[in-house]
Amino acid sequence: MCDQDHFEEDLRKYSRRDIGALAAVGVGAAMMLPRAANAAEVSEADVSIKTPDGECDAYFVTPSSGAHAAVLVWPDIFGLRPAFRQMGKRLAESGYSVLVVNPFYRTQKAPTAKNGANTPIPEVIPLARSLNAKTHTDDAKVFIAWLDAQPQVDKNKKIGTIGYCMGGPIVMRTAASVPNRVGAAGTFHGGGLVTKEADSPHLLIPRMKAQYLIAIAENDDQRDPEAKSVLKDSFAQAELPAEIEVYPAGHGWCPPDTRVHDRDQAEKAWGRLLKLFERALS
């Protein structure tokens, strides 16, 4: 997870973009993502999902016709914002019905970070700390059920779930809480996948049935080099397929609006995600 003690240090080391130039060209231009040659036409809508704790505001985007495998997307600590709408839309263009949620709906509707990915970490850490293993699990069950109730979702196909930064642990809890529905899961620079706590996400692996992609930032690996080995051993013991790789990029490299976005490595991770979905959600 984003750590305020290391965040500025990481920005100095990994930032590959001129923030002044970024402001000059505009946020929309900065978030243009490559479009597949065979991209499907899509329909998109803002939706509200009732939960035991309130109503979650979310973004739902699907191919314009037919029913498709669903994907539940958990954003990073900066929350539901244009960058994640773009990522969700891109995934829908590849043939999936995609729900991108605001994980902080109990506290605030999106946008939850006033300056998007440029928001100072201390301003958003309280939002992340407002969530816990129980809220993760409760929300996962509600959102999976909501997806299964939509006509754009093919209930005969498994569901995928992906998460970024603080979304990584939520992905693992999603896969464990609805194991018969979640067939593919991906975490990208996910923080806190392996901890010493009794509710560490990696301890849930025996409950899962999903194939996994875990993309680790090199600075996260440097701070906790044993985590990848624990994950590999845990998946092997559970006899679950898992691709676990350290990428030569900084924490937060995937979303296109972050100051450490690494286009080449983000595209590699995206390509591996699509391969995973082709295998596990077909």
C-alpha cells in the first residue's frame, strides 16, 4: 500500500514525467491509452449499488451487445477517477463487462482525492484506514452478486477481479469470499499481500479457486523481498496457477495518471492480464 514514509522518496526515484508539461497538455490527453485494433463498441453508465452500509457509487462499462464475462476492479488509494474509468473502458473494449467501484463510498462519493493521483498521500491515508478485512469481504460479496444480476454478464463464465495498490489485498479477499465465481485475479503493485497479522491476505489462498497474476513493484520488493517467496509457496501448496513477477518499475506504475507511470511496464502488465483472462474466463 502507498506509504507516506516512502512516497516522496519513490517519486524522486521513479518519476518519469514532467508534471508541468502534464498540466499543460491536460489530464485527458495524459490518460490516452492504446486502443486495440478490434476494440468493441461499449456502453457506459454511472451506477449506484446498495450495500448493508449504504450505497456505493461505481462505473459500469460493457460491450454494447451480448453478455460477457465480468470483471470487478478495485482502484488504488486515490480512488475512482478518470484514469480508472479509462482503464475499465479499455477492458470492456476487449470484451468484458466491467465494474469499477468507489471503495470509500461509506465516507465520500467519488472523487475522493481532490487532485487525483497528485493528491498528497497523508490526505488519503485516512480513507484507506477506514476499510478493513470485513468491509473488503462484505463489499466483494455484494458487488459480485450485483454483477451476476446484470443482463450484460454471462453467468456461465467465471468472474475476474483486479486491484491496484490497496486494491491488492481486496482482490485476494474477493477471490476467497466468492471462490466459486472468481476464476481469475490480478494485483498490481498491491500492498500488504503478506503480513504477520492473523488476517493476512495470503493466508486465504487455500480457500481460492482462481488463477493469479501478481505484479510486484521493484521498490516494494526491495522493502519486503520475502513476500514473493511466501506467495509462490502458498500458491504452490494450494495447487493454484500463479504468475508472480517483480517489475522494474515503482509502486503505482500502472494507472496512467500517476507520476511514476511507466508506459512500457504498464503495457506489459496489461498484456499479461489479458492473457490470464483469456485462459481463465473463457
